[in-house]
Amino acid sequence: MTNTARKLLDEVLSLPEEDRVKIASEVLASLDGPAEAGWDEAWLEELERRERAAATRGTPAPEWSDVRARILVRLG
């Protein structure tokens, strides 16, 4: 990593979490290239399908903090 990149990373890491999430999302999106035609609509349909499935499941979804903790344990 170049010195410039290291300095930029240090600055980004000092930002509030909300800003870091937005920056990370934009950087990751820039690696994907242009979106395929119809991708946004297909993804929204899938999200709605998952939301309906979760609503009919009858049990509440786990809290993100619990899910994150389980993932971190698995990653070691």
C-alpha cells in the first residue's frame, strides 16, 4: 500500500461508522463496474420476497449484533 493510500485509510478509519459504511459501499461498488440492465429491479424483487418470507416465518429475526458475533466466532 502506498503512503498516500495508507494516509487516506487512516483518515477514513477515524470517521464515524456511518461515514465509513458509505465510503466502503462506494469503493466496493466501483469495483463491480456498470450494473447490468434490470439488476436494480431484480434485487428489489428479491428483497421483497425475503421480507415476505421473514414476515411469515413467525419468529423475529435475530439482532445484527448477535449475528455479527456468531460470524466473528466462526472466522476465529
